[in-house]
Amino acid sequence: MVENNIVDGEILDEATLTLEEFAHACAVERQWVKERVESGMLGDRTHYVSQWRFTSHDLIRARRLRQMEYDFDAVPELAALVADLFEENERLKGRLRAAGLPFY
């Protein structure tokens, strides 16, 4: 019999992940993360690798990048552009919500 474990959790903005934890949470290799950080597609590239810490926002973005790259065979730059558009769309919806305006 196959056992399915469902994990329910909440992503906290205060919590940060190391490079190793982050790569594991995204189901990618550390090199994949390093390449995207160094190219400016992910995270804050102002720190040395040993000091990299990733937030919940970074985790959501990285998972979106990975999904675009794997599901649609997108090059990293295209995946980053799509992630930017998703984030802008979410930001604009937030502004509409704050103004009390409907959106679809």
C-alpha cells in the first residue's frame, strides 16, 4: 500500500533558507540556483555564495522559473520574463483590491 503524506505549511517571510535548503525546496541542483542568482534572475546577488539567504518570495519565484523551464522547455531568460509578468500582474491586482475595484 502506498502511503501519501500531505504536508501543510505556511511560508513565512521572516524565515530564510540557505543555498542547500533552497535548492532542495525547489527540487533543483545548487548550480541551477547559482546560475540564476549570478545572472540576476533570482535573489540578491550582492552577497558571497556562503552568505546567500533566500526568502519565501525567492522560493515562489524559483519554483515558477523551474516550472516554466521544465514544463515548456523555456530558456532561463524567458522563464524570468514570465515570472516578472506574473509578479507584476499580482502587484496590479493588489492595487485594484486596495482601491476596492473589481478585477477579473
